Amino acid sequence: MKIKIVALLLAVFAGYSSNAHKENEVKKGILLVTFGTSYPEAQKAFKNIEKKVQQAYPEIPLRWAYTSKIIRKKLARQGQIINSPAEALAKMGEEGFTHVAVQSLHVIPGEEYENLEKTVNAFQHMPKGVQKLTFGKPLLYSHSDNERLAVVFHDKFENKLSKKSAMVFMGHGTHHQANIYYPAFQYYLNELNKNYLVGTVEGFPELDKVIEKLKAQKIEKVILTPLMSVAGDHAQNDMAGDEEDSWKSILEKEGFEIEIILKGMAEYDEVVDIWVDHLTNSFKEL
Ligand code: CO
């Protein structure tokens, strides 16, 4: 597998090696990397990130890459070509970028994040192309990231809570050990109010656990919102869809009144600021 990747990358660079590069000229760039989404209306979250990053770095060219092959394929069929991180870095090398700050727009340091880190490390050792790369942390990485995001949400949603109404955040969840961030983040939220709960689609805690807690806390109304960068497929369907296995339908069946906030986290400037601060931290090292 490794040999295959190296061979592929060498092939890519062999094609570029004939190009004359101006020596010693520093050209810095930023590569924003997300899982991706195929929902056009979810794109506004990415547009917001782009706007905020451009405000912070008006002189630095920006590129995007999606880590999800399925989403890239789906978009390609619709005529929209989005690069993988490796393709984007190879192209940036070809465009003459010497220094690139790669920023993860993932929520937790899970599998997608780790794979991206491996790609970034592989490009550190390329004989041609980009000479120096830095890698920015995902949204939730440190203790202070968790504290900060909890405060952002509390400032926004405190007025939605009452003794009988709770807010449930739907995270993605993963088999990766970083899934621990989801129950951990709930702890930080609960330092501010006990009526914040976190559940996941594909990890722990599951919706059943959330329902147990809602009942124990005698909650009547649930406000549902995604703990994801965009309100894409999971938020639209698994959370807010009308199918009987959506969280909305299941919770309604359990007797809860439901309110939906269908907004990706990246639509909130204060959340994007956390990612931008992570970019700033790594950009300094470039
Ligand atoms: Co998913």
C-alpha cells in the first residue's frame, strides 16, 4: 500500500519536474481540508469558513480539499471537481507554493484527521514541490477548545433551555478512540447547564442513552442540532428527516416536542474562530 502511494506520488511529480521553478522564492498558501458534503445548501458553512480565513489572511491564496472519496465522486458526476488532500498538495507544488499551512476542518482528531496527518507528513519528504508544511488541529483538540466551544453554544442557546427543555447535539461518532470527545464534550457543556446532551450517529453515546437521560431529567421539549461542521446528509436525514428512524421521529414517538436547528457549526462565526485560531497557531510555524 505504502509503496503504491509513493509510486503514485512519484509519477505525479515526475510529470512536474520538467517545469522551471524560480529558486528561493517563498510562496505561502493555505489548504483547508474537510470531509466534504454533497449538499449544496450545506456549502454555506464552507463559504463562511472561507470568508473568515480570507479575512485573517487576505494575502494568502486558499485551496480546498475533501477527504471523502464518496463525496468527491458524487460531485464529479455533477461536474464539480474537488481534489483529495494529496492531489491538492501536488497541484500546489506545481503552482509554485513552497510553504503550505494545511488546516483540518474536522471536529475531532479521529480517523479522517489521522489520515490527513499522514498525507501531510508524506509530503514533507517530497524532493520537489512544497518544501514546508504545517498542520492545524481540528475543532476539538485541547481542554481549552472544549471549554471554548461549550461557552460559544451556551451563549447562543442558553435562552432555549428551561427545566423541561433540553438541547441535544448530534455528533457523527466513530469506532476510533477519539470518539471519547463526544461524551467528554457533554461534560464541558454540563458544567454550564445539565440540560445539554450529546449523542452520536455512529458511536457512543447512542440515541437510546440520550433518551434515558431526557426521561430521567423529566424533559418535555428537545431542541435538536448537529455537532457537525455542516448540516449535510446526517443532519438533514438522520437527525431531522421524516423517515421513522430519524432522531426527530424517534423522539416524537417517545412523546417529546421537537424543535430543529438545522445549522452546521461552521455557520457560526464564533465556532469558525476556533478553527482559524488553530490555523494561526500552525501558520506561525510556516
Ligand atoms: Co457519516
